[in-house]
Amino acid sequence: MGRQRPASVGDVLEHLQKDRPLAPTTVMTVMDKLHTKGLLKRRPRRPRLHL
């Protein structure tokens, strides 16, 4: 994507699906591998309230 601003899995998925369909789990896996290698930073999310 080439951005320096925060992007969620959904943001990345939306961008990539313009070219071809992808499963959200595929994007999450790749992003996790990038984070493990130090190429992607994670930002803690606020906890969601499930009723």
C-alpha cells in the first residue's frame, strides 16, 4: 500500500480486493508475518463491548 498511516486488516483487504478476491484470514496472516519480522507495527485497539 505504501502508506505510513495506520491501516486495519479491513483497509488492506479493501485495497487489495480491487485486483483479486482475498480471504480476510490471508491478509491477517501476511500482516502477522510482517509484524513478526519487524516490518509492520501493531497498535493496540480499544476493547470492543459485545452484548
